Amino acid sequence: MKIKFLLVLAVIGLGVFISSCDTIQQASYDDTGVGGIVIDSATRLPIMNATIELVGITNTVSDSVGRFYIGNIGVPSSAGNYVLKAYYPGYDTITRYLILYAGDTTETVNFVMYSGTHEVYTSYGIHITEHVNAFSYSSLNLYDLFAIRDSTPYMRDMRMRDSASTRTSYRLLTGWDYTNGYGYQTKLTDVVGYYSQTDFDTLSSLFGGRPLVPDSDFPYDNTSYYNVPATPGAVYGYYLLGRYLFAGGVRMYGLLRISDIYYDTSLGLNVMVVDLKINRAGNNYFRRN
């Protein structure tokens, strides 16, 4: 499978919604800012003194609770392309490509950082919105575990879509778009069960822990449909087939839990909330280590 890349840099943010991010304040309403929080994927704890670099412009460090803010960004004209990086000793550097808009706006970008000492990574409470256009946060990066805009298919593993444009029921389907050839193909199991977040956190394997057979254990391109509102708690296993075909290496598997679907009155959009786990070593094991 040949993965096609778009050459447009698009906003990527909203890795996970963490309540403390609501405390980020705009330093000046004359210029654009970017802020968020930095946490460890495995422990869920904030990372203090992580360096956040707006490449070619300035940098800052996260505080004692993992928060950072860069303000007074002189965005030319109405918008501009930027690169934001987060790095800390012992962790993989994370790079985000942004479009920042001029004016009194703050873009929220949360970093979930991964240490090479871990095998299992998790991210809970990820919010994705129904698809309106290419800039909707209606897709998922299942490798790095955060929500992305639909206009970033080179990172897209899964998409949220409604049933016949009715806006009453939604499902998740593979990131690969068969009509234009963009995105990564992700394969799914059937529902493996219905779990609370606590039970999902302790869920350690699929199919009793036996070795996984990707071609037969993950036969589906999409989840079932779920009505709005709902709190299904449905859990699926996933296999990053497209990433394996593109880059080779190990076959990576994960778990996905649909925890909530609701209508957000402030956004005027339906929102799906998901919890994610991935084993980057290719093993059928999903408890945080």
C-alpha cells in the first residue's frame, strides 16, 4: 500500500483534554499564543522543565504541573505556519506542525511524551468532533495517541463519521480513505467487551493473551454505530496495518474504548470521547509498565 502525503501543514493539537489545561491564560490579547500541558504517557504525571520550542522563534519550559505558554507570537498577515517541539532527557522528541492565526487567540497543544523505557503507552479522555470539513478534529493518530484534524492524513489512523449525514449516530472507521488513497489503514476486532475506565486501565490483553494473528483477529474496518447521547464503554482491539505496510518493523496493536458521545452546546458539534492504549513492541499486552 502506498501512502500519499499532503504537502499542507495543518494544525495538530488537542492530544488529550486535561482539565488543568483550562487554566492556560492568554498573556496578551494583542498577539497569538500557544500553550498546553506536558505529561508522561505511562505514568500520567506532569513533566516539569520539558523544553518547548517554537522553532526559529523562542522556547520555554514547562512548570511544576507540566504547563507551558508562549505568548506574543508575531503572526504575519492573518496566519502562518509554525513548528512546535517538546523534548526532555530520556523521552522521544515530539514535533507538531501548526497554523497559528493572528489576533487574540491561544492554540492549545498538549504533549503526551514517551520514554524508551516503556512498552505500553496510554492516553485517556481524547475528544474528537464530528466531521464538518478538513479542519475538523475528527480523526485519531493511534500511534502517538492524540486527536488530529482531518487535513493531516499522513498521521491519520482512524476517523469519526456519522450515519448518512443524519448527525444522530457515529462510528470510527479506518484512516485510509479508499476514494482518494490518503491515510493509514487500521484494522479492528469486534467488540471485546464493555468496560469502565478503571477496568479498561487494568485490561491486559486480547483473546486471553495468546499470540495475535493480524490477518484473522482484526477483520473489520470500522466500529459499530453509537447513538447520541451514549456512554457505551465499548472496547475494540486495533492493528496499525497501514503503518506496518509503510514503514515495516514490528506490527503494533492497541486497545480503543469509546467512553462517551454527546452534543457539545458550546461547539455546536457532536463529540466522541475515547481512551487509547498501544503496545509499541508488538506484544499482546496492554497494562502500563
